[in-house]
Amino acid sequence: MQTSIKLYYAPGACSLATHILLRETGTPFTLEKVDTSKHTTSGGDFYAISPKGQVPVIELPDGTRITEGPVVAQYVADRAGAHTLMPPAGSLERYRVMEWQNYVTAELHKSFTPLFHSDVDATAKKALAAVLYKKLVWLDGQLAGKSYLTGDDFTAADAYLFVVLGWAKFVQIDLVELQHIGSFMARVAARPEVRAAMQAEGLVG
């Protein structure tokens, strides 16, 4: 019987945010890679593990599985008592982190998704990218004068945002003019546990 949390992940996908949080909290975990054909490293059918077919999925030592990145983030942080990453239940600070988690998942993550699909034509992608860029300009302003989304503390929302913004280079969205975002990305990338997670997924050398 496993004694640690197992993370089902795909390199560079939104599951990277969970991977970062597991390392930031010092939670014992193992990794199980899911490939593009939805098979796991051990040869299993990922749809049998999660009919949604999407990462992240965490599997607890008793076999219980939890899905949906923002919810998984709350579980990992709460389990570890990591109140900087996810403030205590009922506090205004927690709602601020959750507010950002919701924005990243609903407004940014889902705006990037169609840009990766080959069946979306170039004209539609250009229009969708323009809408997304306006959101990124607004986000850039929100980061002005702050180290992270809610202030000086790195939270679960920052891990998620870092991963999603990292997709920009794959869909030809240039962030060079968004200086606050650039500083944020560099700051998060420099965190030891973030770099360790990226190295483990083969994203950096």
C-alpha cells in the first residue's frame, strides 16, 4: 500500500502547479506521468483512473482520488497546514487566494485552451488571442508593486498563474511588454522548489 500521495501529471500542464505545491509543502509524493494517448507510465488507462481524462489527479494513501487543480491545491495546502500557500478557512486572505484561483482557471486557463487546438482556424485564434491579451494587460497592472498576486507571500494561486502564463510562448503570445508579469515569472522561476518541479518534469535542464 502506498504511503505517500501520488500525482498523475503531464509535463508542463496545469498539474505542474500541484507538483510545485507538493514540493513547497514538503509533502511526500510520487509521480505518475500521463502521456498524450492517456496512458500512464505504468501502462494503465488514465480514463480508468479519472473518466474526465484530465490532470491533475492526486491519489491518497487509501486510494481516494481528488481532481480539479484549484481544489487539489486547497487539499494539499490544508493537509500540510501551509497557511501561507492557502490561508485558514474563513479568513479574508483565503478568499483572496481563491478569488485569484478562480480567475486563473476561468479567465486565463480556459482562454489559452483553444489556442492549442489545430482545428481552430488562424483567424479565430487571432481574435481569441487578442481577447486573452487584454486580460493579461489588466493582470500586469494588478501585479504592479507586488511580489505576488496577493502581496508579499507566494500562494497556491501564484503557482497556478506561473504555469498558465508559461504557455504563452507556445501559442505566440508575446509578454515582453508586460514588465510586471515578466518580473513575476522570473521571481517564481527562481524558487528552488519550482525549479525542482520543472526539472523533474523535464522542462528545464
